[in-house]
Amino acid sequence: MKSEVIVTENQLPRDVVVAIEQGQKIEAIKLLRQATGLGLANAKVLVDRASRTRGPKRKIVSYADQPTIMRSVLKSLGLVLLLAAAWYLYQGQ
């Protein structure tokens, strides 16, 4: 009978933690399975849990907050209005 290994996300081997910190979740799952003999589903759950706190942080970019985007949108809108006014004046002659 095979003995089961109980591992939590706080007890991961160092090489698994390093892979998680580098954003290499698949590699971390492979290393965890080799080190503990866990199944694929259990290893994935542990790596996912650990990556929430130890994984690389993603910065969420909001394009509406960036002044360069707003500036270019306003310039485009101004150009459209200028072209519409020129077309309107040209049609009136």
C-alpha cells in the first residue's frame, strides 16, 4: 500500500517555490509531482494556491487613466470635428 504525502502550499520544496516565483506554473507542477508523488490535480491545486501569494504580481493597466491615450483620443476627435466643419463649409458654397 502506497503511503500518502500531505503537503500544503506553505511546505513546498524550494525548487517548486522558485518556479512559482518565476511564473512557471507547469514546471512547478512537474517538480512538485516528482518530489512528492502527488497526482496532477492535487499538484495543480497546490501550485495555484501558492502562486496567489508567491507568484509574479500582474499590474492591471487602465488605459483611461493614461494621459497619452486620452490626449490622442482628444486630438482625433478634434481632427474629425475640423474635417466635418470644413466639409460643411465646402458643401455650402
